[in-house]
Amino acid sequence: MDQSSTQKIQLPKSNQYKRQSTIEYPIVYHLLSTYMFTVQQNTKLNKNEKQIRLVEMGKRLGQNVMESLASTQFEKIRLNPDQGKYTDYVKFFGKDFWSYMFGQPVSKVQINKAGSHYDIEDRYEEQKKGNNTITKLGFQMTRRIRLNDKIQQDEYLSLWASFVQGLVVGGMKALTIDCDSEVEFINNEPSDLRFTIQIRDFLSSKSNFLI
């Protein structure tokens, strides 16, 4: 699939969605980080069992959150039978859903001319304004492991990847889109996230998404 020709999608600047939960970010994020650390320290589960548990948790949470958001904002999403028919879904996921979960929309969204491939990234960003440093939190994780312990760090990353994988699948399922997902961290940094979404829709067509 040709991914060379892409154009940037402009995410809406206005914050048009309303939270349906009284638990506000970053409390949600803190709870997720704490739960992730608890699962990692569970000696009764092997790595594969931990990953399966987190994928399933992500699916349930992703579906519930997306259903809650879409129940009041679904009029913003339109299935376009022409090029880029999934664009509104991806924009809604990258802005409204991601902001609800992680406090900020994703960093970048791009689409190829065929409308079948979306490139999305979420990166940890800092910028200077006067003497102050402004942080765009995005997906930045709380590092609750010893940074010099490579085995623990790799497992921690894999558990977050499993959770996000489920989060994507569950969130898209709530929009009636059946998909698979793979997740990776850019340069092995827990702050910079990219993932792929392979969509299986009722037309049996496939689209590849990269975050």
C-alpha cells in the first residue's frame, strides 16, 4: 500500500465534548498507572497472562468510554462512502476520545490520498514560554520502575502496549468498526506512542492506521 503521499488532517481546536464521568483526568490516568504497576508486580501471572488481562481491560474501558462520548457527540461522525470515509471516526478518536483518556489530543494525524491509511502519533512535548516550561502530557506514563532494570522496563512497556491495543479495539467497536491493533513505542520511549489499526468493515476492506 502506497503511504508516500499524505496530507495532514486538522483536528478541531474547540473542546466540544462533555465528560460523562465525575472522575477527571489526571485522576483516571493515575488510576491506570497504578493498576498497570499492580498487574506487573503480580507474581502469579506470567507475562502473556498479564498482557491478555490488560487487552481485555482496555477493550471494556475503550468501548464504555467511546459509547459515553458518542452518545452525545455522534452527530459529528459521518461515514463517507467516498475517499477518507473513516476520517471523521479517526478524528473523533484522536481528539475527543484520546483527550478524555490522556488529557490531550494526539500529536499528529495524516491521511493518504486514497483515504485508506492514517498516520497518527502521540509524542511527549515541552515548549518554552518565557521562563516557564509548558508540557503537553499526551501519553506520558508514570515511570514506577527502576530505569536501570531493562527486563522490568520492557515488560512495563509491553503491558501499556497491551492496554492501548485493547483500548483502540474497544473504542472503535463502539463506533461499529471491527478492527485489529498493534502498538509500539517510538525509539522505546514510554512517552512516544505509535500504533496500527487494521479495520475489517462490512465491505471487507482493510485500512491501516498508524498512531
